[in-house]
Amino acid sequence: MSIGHTLLGLLESGPRHGYDLKRAFDEKFGHDRPLHYGQVYSTMSRLLKNGLVEVDGIEAGDGPERKRYAITEAGITDVEQWLGSPEKPEPYLQSTLYTKVVLALLTQRDANVILDTQRSEHLRMMRTLTDRKRQGDLADQLICDHALFHLEADLRWLELTAARLGRLAQEVRR
């Protein structure tokens, strides 16, 4: 996820302080991985330097000054281009799980144990996401569906790999 583009998109509704941006980000996108304040301010500093935001006002308080940021026309154009460009599909050709299976076979370990352990972990995560999806709003349901579909694809790969494990063992040991 592009933090900079996401913060720019949030600024399109109007100027905000860094604290407000963090809160909006966490509410909409950061359920599982909230944004750190340092990341918000370093990102805003970079966006300011690149002319994508401007300081709309500064308020003095008990602590440090609070800057209110506003998106510039260049920032709006940048968000528009980002939204219009497709995301590169993740082919997962360098899968850690695949590496573990091959290394287990190369070192005469039982790769079925790795596949079974991973299958259990995937099923546990799917139960967790399904519960979250049942209790969540539409946005939560959609992000959970996205994750569940990926986990289902992983489970299909685990089953296919288990079915081909004998052949794979022969090939990697040559």
C-alpha cells in the first residue's frame, strides 16, 4: 500500500493535521497494522518537499506546533494517476513456503509435516477472518474476503503440492 497516496487521498476531503490523518488512516485502512505517527510526519514532510501538499495553517499549543496540511493540484493529479494505474499482480514466485518444502526434501526431512502445519495455520487464520467478517461492516467484509480468497488459493496449492510430493522429491534430489 502506498502510504503517501493514501494520505493524499484522505486530504482531498479537506485540510487535516497529522494526528487527524493518522486517525482516519487507522480507521479506514489500518485495522491490522496501524500507522505510526513518525511515519505520518515523515511522509507528510516528503509530500511537502515534492509539492504534493502545502501547510494550510500552523497552530501553537502546549507541545510542538501543529501543522494543518492541504493537498495541492499536483497532489490531486498524483492521486488520480495512482488510482488509475493497475496494481502489479503478485505472482509469489519466491514463496518462503515453497522454499521450505524443497529444503525439507533436500535434507531428507518430511515435507508433509511442513504442509500439514501450514494447512492448520491457514485454516486457523481463515476461521479468524470469517469471524471478523461476520461482525464487521462492509469495508471489513471486503478486506476479509480478499484475504480469504488468497488463503483459499494457498490451500489449493498445499493440496496440489502434497499430491505431487513424491515426484517433487525425485526431481529436487537429482
